[in-house]
Amino acid sequence: MKKRQKSAPELPENCQIDSLDEQILGILRVDAWVPFTEIARRVGVSSGTIHGRVDKLRQKGVLKSVRAMLDYRRLGFDVCAFIGINLHNARDYNLVVEKLEKMTEIVEAHYTTGKYSIFAKVITKDTKGLHHFLTEKLQRVKEIQSTETFVSLDAPISRETM
């Protein structure tokens, strides 16, 4: 029997944080593996204070997760592409998102205004892999009317914001 997760309490969309929270988040944004004792040393408080603050940031939904940031190129994935996706009908959005979630090549997807319904970031090993993804997976989704692909040549800026 699968254990049900407790849903997070309803909170205002914009949570107030103070300068200490901002300092903690700034450190974690750069390196989420920094020990709490090191964060405490850098900001001049106890490690217990850091534990408490991080717990509160998680409860508020401000700190959603801690993730490993992979260097895809070192893992043999040399192609990063962005794909603009047009749907036949906007009502198909949820169905298409369900299908896109199953495609491991897609690392991000955004519902957008403008020319495309969905803008997706895709990582593949090579151009042959990108071609296979497009023709054998993405373009086989019948609710997708058309796609336009943009291959990234470089990513000089990659960061979280605040």
C-alpha cells in the first residue's frame, strides 16, 4: 500500500523572507552541499539557527528541493536544444504535458505566450539522438501541430535568481 504524502499547507504565493534567509539561499544556490556549520560560520549565526531557517524555508515552499547540477557534456550528452511546440488545440495542453513528462530527453518545459504553446529544453547525446527524439517521440504526439528546434551552441550564463 502506497503511503500518501501530506499536502503542504496553503501559504501565500509570495512569502516574506529576511536578509538572513536571503544570505542562506544565496549560499545554497551556489552550492547546495555546503554544510550547515559552514553556512553558519559565513553568516555569523549558530548552525542550529541555520537548521531552523532551512526547515522554515522548506515548510514555506521557498526551498523546494536540493538538486545535483549535472554537467551533461561530461556525461556524453553534447546537444542541448530548445523546442517550440504548437498544439492543435489549447485544451490538449494537460494531455501533452503528461506525454512530455515521460520523455526523459526533456529536462524543462514551459507553457508560454507568443508563438509557441510550450517551450521545452531537451538534452541528447548527439544530433542523431536529437533527430531520433524529434521524429520517433515528439512529432508522434498527435496533439502536437508543429515544432521548431533551436540548437544551443553555448550557455555562458546559467544561474538561479533572487
